[in-house]
Amino acid sequence: MKALCVQTPNQLVIEERPQPQIQSPGEVLLKVKAGGICGSDMHIYHGTSSVATYPRVIGHEIAGEILAIGSSVSHFKVGDRVVMDPVISCGECYQCRIGRRNVCGKLQVRSVHVDGGYQEYLVLPEESIYRIPDGLTWEEAIMIEPFTIAEQVCSRAEIVPEDQVFIMGAGPVGLSILKMVKLYGATCFVSDIMDNKLAFATAYGADAVINVKNLSIQDEIKRLTNGNGATVVIDAACTKNSLEQAMECVCSAGRVITLGFGKDPSHIHQLSITAREIDIRGSRLHNNKFPQVIANFQSGKLQVKDMITHRFPFAEVQDALRLMEDPSMEKGKVVLLF
């Protein structure tokens, strides 16, 4: 079979590998049908990920069809359409015991620490797959995993309808969070440096958008919130200075949610946190959010067709990567079809 492997940073090759086989009774064999390209895949490709190891088959937004099942698999059958959960946790450490498996002490993530799903066939344990709702295309199904990230963010932020949420960054992650925030009934503002991305945000329900090239984020957020500041600020921009900007935009008793993995230090003094009792919370991956997100897809509350803008056969992955790298190209979710 063919697999897309980043051997070293900036060197991705299509390898020939033996087709994987079921090794334990609780596993299933998938024929991969589609995979989304995420910003984290690009970081691994470019060597800017602070956690990935090489060589690595990337791809964690994966949908496929079950071709075979192990003898003890009880919840799935051959022919089922499923999505992959990339999180692998031990189930025994402190974090797992308190229900925080997404930050397991022995955490592994498929496509980061172990091989992911950009390959024609994939063997997974039964507990790492979820059934796709009827009516969703393969392309739409790969959007389930990104929305588990968005749901995790909203959960960590404890969003309620009265919140005024400010999302910094209108990339695919920021836009997914926007759609989820609107399901919670909250007011939502979005910033970016690209007008085309902000146009997507407006179409997806943002109550106001801010182009930070033209306007002061702090002044605009103060204006939009009657001088109070946003009750929740979500840093989906993840730049060197974005955490500092988030702290300037959040109100007293507000919450700041971080998603980035950058190691550059931020200049934030304790007074700005303590005097206003600001909560700063990280949000990583997802914590058992697939069932809730799939229910939102099944009910029609989440519509994602408009988010998918480009499709490539997996053999044309280099063309897809060039598109992802081109800031002048208007794009939403880019999908590889297997």
C-alpha cells in the first residue's frame, strides 16, 4: 500500500509499505477514504512542531470504511463508515483517572508520536473509532475531528449564552470554534489579518470582525463590549505576541484559552492576572468529545459543506501542500481523497 511519510522536515514521500493486518481481537482494518490537512500537519512537515518525531506518517483528520474486524469487536461491522480518534491514552495515570485523558501522562497522538492516517489502509483498536452519521460525505466526515477540538475549547472556556467571546485568528481552527460558539448562543467577535478569512467568519455568524492590520484590537474590543472587554478570549492565532494581546482584551473575571505550542516567552506580569482574577487555561486535543460533536452533525446543527474548498487525490499531496503554504490563495479546509 501507499503511505504519505514525512521522513525529515520538508521531505514528504509516497512510500510503499506492507498492508497492515489485524493483530489483536479488538482491532479493525480500515480502507482510508479521506483525510483533512490541518495546520499541525503543516508544522510537522516544516519541522516546526515542538512535539513530533520523525519519520512520521501524518494525518489525524481521517475517515474510512471497515474492511475487517477482530473476533472481539462488538460495536462495529464490516462496511461501517467511521472516523478516527487520534488520542491514545494509558487509562492508568493521574490525568486519566480524573477524566483528563487528552493530557495523559503517557499521551501519544496519531500523526505526531505514532503514524497517522495518510495511508491507504489502517488498523485501529475499536475504542479509537466512531461511526459516521448517515448522509455525511467522506469529505464532511473528516470535519468531525476538528470540531472535537472546537468543542474542547468551548468546554474549557465554560461558554454560556451571555458571554462575549473574542476569537483571535480566522483560520480553519478559529472558524470551527466560531461555529461551535454560536451553537452555545454566545456573541462572538473574530480578528485576522486577511479580509478573505474574515469574510468566512462573517458568513459563519460572527457578530463583528476586526482586521488587525487596519484597527487596534484592544480599542475595537472595548468598543464592542461597552468598555468591559471580552468575557472569553480564545487565542487561535498562536503568534509570539497573541497571548499578551489576549490579556489586554479580556475583562476582569474573564477566561483566556490558549491553543498554541510556541516556546517564545510572553511578557505578562502577575498583576494583570491576579488583580482581575483572570483564568488562563490551555486546551489540547479533545476529551471524549466525539459523541457530542457527532450528535450535532447528525441533527444538522453543524453544517460544514461550505468549509471545504479544495480536494486533491492523495497522490497530488505536494500540490495540496503548496496550496496550504500560499497565503494569497483563498481556502478553507483542504481534503485529500484516497
